[in-house]
Amino acid sequence: MSEPTQYRFSFGPWNISEGADPFGPDVRQPVSMEAKFDLYRPLGFEGVQFHDDDVVENLEELSPEQALKRAGEVKSMLDDRGLIPEFVAPRLWFPTETIDGGFTSNSAADRQYAIDRSLRSIDIARAVGTKNIVLWLAREGTYIREAKNAKVAADRILGALNQMLDYDQEIEIWIEPKPNEPMDHTYIPTIGHALTLAYASKDPARVSGLIESAHAILAGLDPSDEMAFALAHNKLASVHLNDQNGLKFDQDKAFGSVNLRSAFNQVRVLEENGYGKNGEFVGLDVKVMRTQKGQPCLDHLKNSRETFLYLVEKVRTYDRSQEKAFIEARDYEGLDAYILRHLMGVS
């Protein structure tokens, strides 16, 4: 019997936030990036998720040489603390050049901006110490469907993917699908769409997926099924675990806080299929509640990690012989009750 997986955890520095939302300003004081790095290991995390301008603040005001120098400084901060940069993602949704999309914009100049920014992000990633690039295709969609030709848009996304693969022969690209927000509809809404892009690319072995729980729920799908589909193709590079209360805006609630059974099934799929044995991180993407006091607020990260580990133990102590008997008898009512009681700790 193989040794149980020793899971590694990651989160992005934006998860320690000032608490602003679309309806109100900051409610907490900012924490410097270096001070955030000091918090990772004591919380039980070793992986750091980055956007390109998390690594290099004010990125667009700096020359390429200045940006790479700053990325090297951040790498030294990580090395000093025993932290690993999990990935870098080009932020293709903030700049004015991306208001109509990046790779799928109706402006040729803006499409070129998105390509240039993505290639620059690759250089920053290599300088900070990772070969992994995440593409959250946030604005690759429309506000109204007649505004773009969807076939042309799909071709443009694939073309951008191939340009990135050509630019650096060692990088891996992880596509993170989301069905909506900030756009009305996006062109790559699910992991199935993302993996189709991967197989259509010029180097499918270097393109895979990153699944966020809330994004799957927003698509009306079960996150564990999405993860299982990617695992079946050996293309689940990472996960962003959180929770979501229905088909609303992206809430990024603490993992398991809405649907503990769904969280159990996500952990079960990962545990039973060897996720993490090749060094994959269990990533979190969770927002602290706006009402929370503290400087900084960390309970949402600590609680989510602890919930994951609690559910790992629930998976490992799950009685497979009982499960098999229920399935062979097609007694799904019995199986349903067993799972609930197991989660509640009722014998």
C-alpha cells in the first residue's frame, strides 16, 4: 500500500485583503508583500500564487530590466523563507487595453497588448522561479453576443496560447475556466473547454487546467466531477478550493462553508486519484469576510486548510466495504445515509 499523500498548500497574497468590495471601501490596513510572506509557513503554507503585478508592483511603469530585477528580489524573499512560487498569471483584466477582452478584443492593438503582457509575465515567472503560467481568461467573452464572432474568438485564444508556448519551450500553461463575471458569458467556461484548447495547441503536454470550486458551481456543475474529468486526462495541474452559495457572483467563501458534502467529494476525488503525489499544490482562493477584525485577518485561510485536512481523514476512514455493499445492492438511500453519518461523526 502506498504512503498517504502529504499535501502542500498555497494561496495568493490577495487572500490577505483590505476588505473592499464593489459596494464599499477598504476596512482594514494594507499589509506589505514581504510581511505577507512571513505569514505563510506559520499558517502551514509553502506555495505562493502570483499575478505578474503581485511580483512586480507598478509593472507597466518599469522597463523590462527593472521588472526582472524586482522579480529577482522577490525570489530572494521567497528563498529566505523556504517558499515556492506556484505560478504567475498575467493580469489581463485590469488595464484599459483589456476592457473588451485581451486575446479576443475587437482592437488589434489591444490584442497585441495582451500578447505582449503575457510574454512579459513569462519572463517574470522565470525570474521569480517558476515555469507555470495560469491563464484566467477573465474578459475573453462578451457583454452582448453580437459584439464578437465566437469562432474567431476561439481561434484567437488558441493562437495566443501557441505564441506563449513558442516563446518559452519549458513553460507549462494552466487554463483556469470560469463561465461569467466580469463578462456576461466567457468563451472558456468549463474544464472541458479548457482541455479542448490544450489538445488543440501545438504542445498539448504543456497545457492543462486549474479548477476553482466556485467557478464550477457558477457553471452549474459539480466541482468534484470537473476535477475527476481533468484527472482522467492527467491534466489537473492545480486547484483553487473555496465555496459558493449558488449561481451568484464569485464569492470565494471558505472551503466547505456552504456545502460540506461537496467539499468532501472534492477531497475524495483528489485523494483517491493521487493528486498531490507529484508535488501539486492544494491551492486556496478565499476571501475574508468584510466584517472580520484583525491585522491581518487569517482565519479564513487557516480554517479552509484545516477543513481540507479534516476531510482527508474522513476520506481515509470511509468504509469501502460498506460502500461496496450498498452499491452492489443498489441501496443508494443506505449509502446516502452512511455518508451523512460519517461526516457527522455518528456511528
